[in-house]
Amino acid sequence: MTSRRPLSHNRFVGDLPVLTNMEKRYVKVSIFLLPFVLYTAVMLKMLDNACQTEIFRKHATPPDVFPRVLEQSHNSTLLLHSVLRKYEAIDRQRTKLSEMLNKLLSDESPETLATNDLAVRYFNARNLRDLKGLDKIGSKIENQVVTKAKYVFNCTNINQIKLIKKVGHGVSKQAFLGKFKGQPVAVKMVTRHQKEVRQCLEGIREKGMEWDTFQRSRCFVFPTMKLMKEILLLEQLDHPGFVQMLGYCVRSEESDSTDMSEHGVVAIYEYGERFVLDNLQFLPMKAKLRRAINLAKFLQYLEYSPLGSLRIKDFKEGHFLLVNSSLKMIDLDDVDNIEPSCDIYSDSDHLTANPNVHYRTCEYDIQCQMGLCIGYNAKQNLKSMTRLFFKRLLYPSSYPSNLVESLTQVNTRLETLTITALELIEVLEDSLTHL
């Protein structure tokens, strides 16, 4: 007599035996075959019951039994045909199930197994029950209108832009002229040639840590953050005074390559031309007034933007371009909505003679409100806009005599910052009607 080999200890986890791969296959086969066997037994029982008829009684047959026997026989024949068709369908499913089990035992991958129609219907039975009326759902999907994308460019097509040349650069990013289907666009990105990034990379090189990819990536974080800030601001601001963003792509923080298909963060804008600031005073009078009106409306929007009163801290000529004869701001990474703080007891009624006590006061005779110099941002923008544009566009002697007096008053109020953007718009629009 051969003794059964005892189970080794490594086939137990606690008190439970560990199944081998072959035993796992048998379990899977049993799980598939058990419902099939039960279903076949039930159908055979139905077939047996259908074939049993009570045509004759034990001892006597009623006179009208023959017509009823014929009717029952006809019904039984129809039932047998129905059962036979169901049995044939079961046999076809049994064949497909056997094929599927053979594939399962041959260690086919789940992805390949799922391509089998019967397997799909078996594993997704509940989903198929939930999708009753699939044709109606499909018709609704076909008739649904696809929403148009907000921007022209995104990560799927931004690599179709061909970079032509570099047209500008700042401390943290570069601007390139790009062509898309023959049309010019402006492309902004952070590269390793920027001042901040270059200095950081040189510091890493001096320490002998060029191999450290983490340290290299940190050199791009702050400049990329400034470009992302500009993108997010333009997502929330909507005014013709800002250059229009045509799209962007955000993939990662590092931007070591200029390849459009793999660059970290790229922003696309409408393309504008540089202009000579002093040439603005030689424009036709109506053109100068219209541009001054547009700039005044831009100031009003900055004061009452959805993000609060915005201040352009770095207000200079290089941050504006001429786009379709309109002056537009192209650089927003130095824009913020923070009004300067002040001390609420800094007015003359609460000042003390103690020289050791210093109060933070507001410029431009602004009253401190709730610890903030409310209105400072608007005054600062007006001052910068006057210095850069208004003194050239609204020079009184370049206009007819009937406008000299009113424009002289406007220039005086601009210099003293005693005019608001809304008041400036009204005066300039009235002057335009008298030309």
C-alpha cells in the first residue's frame, strides 16, 4: 500500500492550505461549470414534465375526452418545439463555454479572454442589464452637440507651431515668433538661457552636482511659476487691453528643451509688433484720442477687475505691443491686487509727538481704510500711464484751439492724479465729438 505524501509546511498559511496553480484552475473551471450544469438539469426537468400528460383516467374515459386530448396534444407539441429550440441555444452556449474554458486553462491573458463574446457577456452581465434600451442611448449620444474648445491651441496640437526666431526675452522667460498654417503667433516659454535659470544652473555646476536632476528641476520652478501666474490671470481677466491668449500646454515643471512636443509649460498669444513710443505724438488727432480712450478704459478695468484693484508694478514700454493698431499689455507676471497696508491711527487726530513711534501712512492723500490704502493701485497705474502714454497722446498744442483748454485741464489733473479713469473717459469722448 502506498502512503499518501504529507503536505509540506510551505503549502499552509496559518491553518489554511495554499492551492497550487493547477488546483486554482480546477476551481475556476468548477465555478464556470456549476451554473451550466444546474441550468441543464432544470431544462431537462421541464422537458420531462412537458411530456407527461394525463390523457386517461384509471377506469373510465368521459365522452368528451377525445377533443380535449387532441387540444392537449397540440399544446404539448408546441411546447416541445419551444423546448427544443431552447435546448439547441443551450448547446451552442455550452460549446462556446467549453472553448472559453480551454483558453482559460491555456493561461491566456485576461485581455485576450475578454475579446470572446460569451466571456464579455458573462463578466459584464450586470452592465448589460443596466444598458437596456441601448439604441435609445446611442441615438442621444449621436445627436449631442460637441462643445467647441475654448482655445485654439492645447497639448494635442501645440507641436504644430514652428518656431521661427526669438523676438524678446525677460528675466524669467523668452518670447518667440511662431508660425501656424502660415499665420504668426507669439510663443512664451521658460528656457535654460534665462538669467535666473542660467545663474542657478551655473551654481549647480560649480558644486559638481550636474547629475542631480532634482536640483536642476528646481532652477526652473520659480520662472515657470511666473509664467503659470500669467496664464491663470488671463484665464480670469477679459479686456481688449490685454493681449489675447490663444492657448497653452502644461506638462511638467522642467523646461530644459525648446522642443514644442515636450516642453514643460508653453503659452501662445496673438502676435504684435514693437513700436516707437515717441511716434505716438505724430499720429492723426482722432487716432490719438481713440487710443487714449482705450487706455483709460483699460485703467478703469484694472481698478474694478474680477480680481480686485490690480496694480502693474513694472509699467514700461516693453510690456506693450501694437496689435491691429491697438496698444495691448503682453506681460502680467508682475501684476498683483494687493493694496499697501497702513496704520488706522495714522491721521492727524491720532498722531503722537513721540519720535520713536512711526506710522505707516498712505501716499497721494489717500485715507487709511481698514488698514489698507484703498485706491493706491489705481493712482499708481494712472501715474505710470500718464508718464508713458498720456503725455504723448494728449499734448494740448497738437490739437485744435477749441480743445486746447480742456486738454490742458486734463493734463493738469493727470499730473496731480486728481482725475479718475471714468472721468477721463468722459472728457476724452466729448473731445472726440468736437474734432
